Amino acid sequence: MTGKKKPPRPPLPDEDRGTPGRLRSEFTPGSTRWAVRRAQWTALGHSVEDQGRPKIAVVNTSSKLSVCFAHLDSIVDVVSEAIWEAGGLPLEIRTVAPSDFVTSAGRKARYLMPTRDLIVNDIEAAVEGAVLDGMVCLSSCDKTTPAHLMASARLDIPSVLVIGGYQQGGRYAGCSVDIDTVYESVGAVKSGQMSTGELGDLADSAIKGPGVCAGLATANTMHVLAESLGMTVPGSAPTRADSEPMRARAAEAGSRIVEMVAEGLTARRVLTQEAIENAIEVALALGGSVNCVRHLAAVANEADLDLDVVAAFEEKGRSAVQLAAIRPNGPHQVWDLDRIGGVQTVLRTLLPRLHQDALTVSGHTLGHLAQRAAEADGDILRRLDDPVRDEPGLLILRGSLAPDGAIVKVAGAGEAARQFTGAAKVYASEDDAIAALGENSIEPGDVIVLRGMGPRGGPGTVFAASFVAALNGARLGGRVAVVTDGELSGLNHGLVVGQVMPEAADGGPLAGVRPGDTVRIDLDARLIDVEPLRSGTPVTAGRPEEERGWLGQYAALVGPVQEGAVLRRPAPHGKEGQ
């Protein structure tokens, strides 16, 4: 469960900083920083009196590239007005805004994972560079919520997340459809079950409002876990994007952050080991996205916690049960969970398994808040003594193929066999695997291995998610197993073993698999083995050593995925990074 204790980061001295007990943003009158900032902010229209207020960053992770965050610019105004009314000075800053369905287009999605850490560094540069007193982060698509949690943990200033919410789907051919329907229908086109024109019409009908994918994929999973960690005002997740409840929570966050500055309630008082363990319990009970494991590991890493998150998932998973079956895990929708009380109802149901004294940004403990929530309805959300499944929604597998662990979203495995043994078919990219699918070269009983696609091997985690979606669209999900170190979507379902650790780029056993090798998956034994077992030289999908620009920097700095794939300080003289 634990590793080597990390030393705390020392505070940086600043000769212009004011006297102790004052706002950290208050500089000594007459100093250089005081004078030049006053000139800048006066020119922006902030009076000298206003400049004495607590200075709050409103972190707007938005762009015009995606509907995921199309509403956030207007939410900035809601948050800013609340900050102002509470006595603070709101200051909007912007960061890169990755969308999994848009930013994935370039370089086989290699930019997606690296943008998470780019956002963290972006926030650090803006907020620490300006020495602001607190921040409210507007969190929407997959990588933004973990990035905001990581930045909060790193900076350790008063911080609150505002949940951007889920989008509304549409109708096509008399049926309810959404982005997940579009995603999987690519496989139907490849297998000749749907025409390209029909797919285009479906795509045009699938989304009818702003926000993230409506299923319990990575975005909604991380929204739910942000509240489970205590980093949102209560009642934040899940929520319909741009709805009145969502706007009300945004206003509450704006008011609360000013109080938090006065109270000195910083992020690391909330993001404790107990909070991470509570979030793990929620992820296991709901069957969240497999990607939440590495994101929670990254948050723990940034908070300097002495916690092995993969091992914590494994340990808690031995006695956890699944309490809900929300799409893609079952028939219910994420708005059904919203309707019956959302995260607070989940927390009330799980209270016997939780650290109830964990502090939240509200200033109250998790237990105090959860005890006031509605009870589980027994249908959308079951009780601990009457679960959907007598095992957690996520399983950690280990074995000769994944000595450091791998993850299965068993909640979404459907009718797949609990024990699956098959011959490996190895592909260097999902394009090759999708082409093989179109040529009918993939058959029931195969184990598809997509490797060299992890954070280091890409570099930047390369998409395997589209192949899994296409496999399901071709009606082979559950009859074909997929094993990968590549990027998966929380919408993926079927027998998919993801985040194989160590990744092939680190020379893990995945690198040694050859076509025809026997791969055995046993969900009951939580085991994944390969025969024969070979040591492999590192396998990469790209050429990390030849990358330039941001991907080259990422390749040089990214750490192991089991530690969250966070960026590490390079070690001197070519030694292993810290």
C-alpha cells in the first residue's frame, strides 16, 4: 500500500511578500511587485480598494473546439459574480482545453494524456506566477477534472471544482442516441451493417446540448470522484450541463472559495489519503472508467501522499460490491443517478465503508453531508446488502502478463466469459486492428493485443478505444478479448484488459507476446497470464527518442503509469528520473 515517503515541497521566499497573516497575494507597499501589479490592474479597471480583496483565479478550461465546454464561458460570469458578491476579486485565466473526441484526431490521440499534465503546469504558471489566493476550476471533459485536482494538490491553495455536467442526447430512426451510439456504429459500418450515409445522419442527431458524454465514462466518472474526494460543493455531480442546478452549484462555489481563503482551508487538507480511499470505494461501487485509476494515482502523487493507489484498488476490491448499472455498464442512465440524489446518495449508501471524518471544501465532513442525503432507491442505486453484483465494478488483475497490475471494467463486461483463453493476435496500432476487423480476420475466441501504446510508448497514450468500440459495433464484444497498454474510453465495454503494467515500452511482459501465444484471463482468480512467458525488449508504437515539441518533452519526463504517469524531474547524468 505504501512506498517511499516524499519530502514536502519547501515554500519559495519572496522579498516582496507582505507580513505574515495577510493574504499571500498582498505585496509590501513600495516594492517592485506591488507597484507594477498596481499599474497593470488599475489599467484593467480594478480600483485600489478592489485590489485589496482576496484574488481568486477562475480557471476556464474552454475553447470553441468542442461542445464539451461550449457553456463554460457563461459559467465564468456566474462564478465571478458570486466571488465578487462574497468580497473577492475574480480573475479569469484560460488553459488548454482537450476534448477526447476532437483532440484525439492528431497523432493517433497521442496529445490526449499529455494535455492533462499540460493543464496542471499551465495552472501552476498562471496562479503561482501571479501569487493568487485561491482558485475555482471549471471542469468538463475527461482530462480537465483530473488536471484540476492535480493542480489543486500541487499548489495547495484554497481550491474548488465546478462540475461542467453531461450533455443531452438526441433521437435517430425512432431511438434515443448519443455520442456512444455514434462511436460504436463505426464498427457497424466496417462490418457492412450500416452505410456511411446512415452513420453521418446518426452523428448529426446524437448531441443536443453542451457538456460531456452522457454515460459513466471517464468525464462523468471523474466528476463523481471529484465530489467523492470532497473537492466540490455538495450536490455537484452528476448534473445536466448548463442547467439551473449546475449554475446554482457554480454560484455556491464562487461564494465558498472566498470563505475558504479566510479560513485557510487549502486543498491538501481535503485531498488526504482517506479522501483518495473514499473515491476508490465510489469508483468500485459504480464501475467507473478504468482511467480513474491512473488519475487518482496522479492526484495522490501531486499531493505527496504515501499511497499505492493500484494496490488500494486491489485491496478494497476484495470486499467491495457493485451498486449500480449505469450505461455503459447496464440499462440505467447517468441522469437517473442525478435524479435520485447523485453522489451524496452514493456516499450515504457507502458510509459503512468510508472515512466519514474526511473533510470537504464545504468545511463539513463527508459523513455529516452524506447523512443528510436521500437514501438509495433500491433500483438505480442498490443497497450494500442487495448489490447489482457481488464484486466491484472494477477489478485489478495480476499475473505473468501484468505483474504490476491491469484493470478490467467488469461492470461493462456483459455476457463475456469469466474465464477466457485464446491465441494472441498482435497489432501495432488500432488502425491495423480495425482493418483486420473489416477483413473478417478477427474471430470469436481471439485475444487482441495492442501494445507499445502507453504514456511512454506513444509517447502519449495512443488510442485503443476506437478499436474496442468498433469491435462492439461489429457484435464481437465479449466474444473477443482485448489486452492493451493503450488509451481506453470509459464508454468501452466487453472483455477489455487495460492499463497493463509495466507498459511494453518499459520492457514489461506485454512486449514479449508473439502471435499465437496463449493468453489466459480469469476474472474469478483476478489473473492474467501468458504462455510462453518471454522477456521482451521495449516495444513502442512511435519513436519517443525522435519526438520534438511537446510530445518530445513529455516522452523525456513521463513516469510509470502505475504512479499516475505524472511528469518527473529529469535526473542528472542520465540516471533514472525522480
